[in-house]
Amino acid sequence: MSTLTTADRPFDAVLFDLDGTLLETAPEIGAAVSLAIAEQGLPPVDIAGVRFFIGHGVRQTIAKAYDTVAPADTSAAKREADIDAALARFEHHYEQLAPQSQPFADTVSTLTALRAAGVKCAIVSNKETRFVEQLLAGGPLPGLIDLLVCGDTLPKKKPDAAPILYAVDRFGTQLSRTLMVGDSSIDVACARNAGVPVWMVPYGYNGGHPVEEAGADRIIDTLSEVAHACSGSDRSSVNLADGLRSGPHP
């Protein structure tokens, strides 16, 4: 694998979404949400279906799941009280379940390659800091990440431009040389609002919508393509207008 010089490589920093991009977290989130909601006297939610509610932060995920099982005549006050209580219980259950979440294929090798190439890496997530820290504790990612931007780091979160602009400012990079990599239309909208290029993986949590509809600059099959692009071995391209994805790297 050849190595690009700093001037020749396309990106000086890569910002990654967390859930559905770097880590497979839906099973653990779904189980914790279901347990927390059931403790409010409601039927268990469809754990597999919770993956469609991931992306806007934990409270929003719980609220959307709650609405699938709560009686139609639930008052607004009771709904808010139940969701608040479920959020507190979610934290308890998620602490036990989060360590079961695993990196997707190529997550660790991609981050390792980027670090070796001198590319700064950040996680930009709508998940609150305490849940991100629970998720990363004891795993390999903290040593490979230069910056965490979580859902409560700033007053605004994705799709607002603020999280990306914050990371760009912290890294001292140019917008055109900072790449956002995510799995949902939320990540694409955030990148567009900030004015940075955005690539998208097809295997994450995009609310059940086809990734082609999100309008990313490029759809990559695996995260390894980010490392390829920053190492000089990138030989693929994508034309979203023609519905083509980037090709494999032999």
C-alpha cells in the first residue's frame, strides 16, 4: 500500500458517526429500550424495530419506541413522565448491555491506518456523552480517536452544522479537507450544513430508507475505503446520479 504525502492526501481529518457506522449497537440499544419501557407498565417493544429510531439521541429513540406501544389516549403529561422515567432506567440497563456492542468489519483497521497516516479522527454522535463513554469503555476505539463530539457537547447537534464546525475548529483543518462518514440522512444533512464532503456506509441505521436517497457524495461498501483514499490506493468512484456505488478494492 502506497502512502500519500500530507499535501497529496485528500483529507486531513475524518469525522465518523458512531452507531451504525463504527459500531453495531442496535441489538443492545433495542434491548435496553424495551426493558426500560416495560418497566413503565407497557408491553415490550419490538427490539429489532428500534434500529429504525436510532440517530437523534437516546431520548428521541425511547420516545419513538414508546409511541409504538403506548395507548392512543395517553396524555401528554403521562407520556413525558414515562419517557423521563424510561430514560433513567435505560441508563441502568445500557450500562450492562453496551459492552456487548462490537465494531463493524474494518472499523479498527481503518482507524489504525488513518492514525498511522497522520489523519485526525473524531466521533460525532448525537448520543449523550455518558452513553458514548459506556459504549467505548474497555474497547479499542478510545486509543484511536482524537476527539469526541457528543449530543450534549454543544447546544446543537446533528443535523445542525455545529458539531462538525466544532471538530474542524479543534483540529484546525479546512472544510474541504475534512470528511464526514456516516450511515444516515442526518449525517448527510449535517455535512451539507457545514460544507464538508460526506461519504455513507449502506449497512447502518437510516430509518429504513435506501441510502441512495440521502444524497451523499459517495456510498462506500466498507470503512476500509476511507483508509484506501488516504493511502493512495483508492481506485474506485461513485456517481450517485447513475446509482452506482464505489467498487471493491482487489
